[in-house]
Amino acid sequence: MDGVIANWVKGLRAHVAARHAVADRQLALNVSWNLAEWGVADPAAAIREFLLSPMSGRLKLVEGAEAGIARLQSAGFRVLAVTRRDHMVGDSPDDQDRTRDIARQWFAGQPQLNIGGDDIVFTEDPVSLDADVWVDDSPRRIQRLAAADKPVWLLPQPWNRSVVQHAGVSLLFDGWDSVDDLIAAHSA
């Protein structure tokens, strides 16, 4: 979901900027996984706080996601949105429920994606799911998917440059605009 369909970086940036009382444009969009460029001392806590805030339910789409997902669906792919959001906020069942509700509401507000409630998967370990092909942005998850011989396509983001040339990883070179390469490689 986040970083692949929902542009979480812009939302998280606005959240962090508000907490640090600076204009969000003062924080670079080109940020690494640990948020060091923003001077965040505890990235896990910042992300947790953001995911529990209403702001995480007002994210914009990743550029090209709407058209890319529509092309996948038109080619016969069932698109699932897989997220660890509920496990990124800790062990509190209330916090996990709140995070799941925010994510479901976000998708409900994006009807053009045609991703319904049954197509949203919350899991602690997305790699354990069975899928024909993956589109992901998380460096560690991409490496785990490739190591498990699961077809994975990397959606380029500033935080995943280290896995662009990783064995077993295909690249959506132009982001969602390259989804036709994925379709050609995995259509029966």
C-alpha cells in the first residue's frame, strides 16, 4: 500500500514538519528509510504516530498508480493491497484496529482503484502470502521476496536504490508507467 499505491512520504513529511514546527517544503522528499534527512531521532515512533493520525487517511496516490492498477486489472490481474500498517503501530488491539480502519477508509475514498475490502490484506509478514507477482518498495521485503524466488518488481523510491540491481528483482523503470513490462512478463 504505502509507497506503492499511497504516497505516504508526502503525508509523513507534513506530519513530521508539523511536529517540528517547520514548513514541510523544508524537508526533502528524497528521504531514506530511516528518515535521517529529516532529523528524526526515532523513525519508528514518528511513523507510528503518523499511521494513527487522521493525516494518514488523506494521502495522495503515488504518481501513475491509478492508471497502472487499471492496466493490471484490465489484463486480468487481481490486485491486492498488502500492508503491515497495523503491525507498525505496536501491539495495542485498539491502535491496530484504528490503523486498519484508516486504511480501509482511504481505499473507500479511492473508488477509481477498484480495490475493495476483500482486496486489502493486513499482515505482519507480506512475504508469506501467495501471489503470482509482487510490486513493492521496501528494500528488505524486496530482498526477501527475491530470495524466496517470488517474482518481484521494484517501484523505484529514494529509499530502495540499494536493491535496484539485486538478482531476481525486476524494475518498473518509469514507475507505474512501466507496468506494461510487468504485464508482458507475467501474462499467460
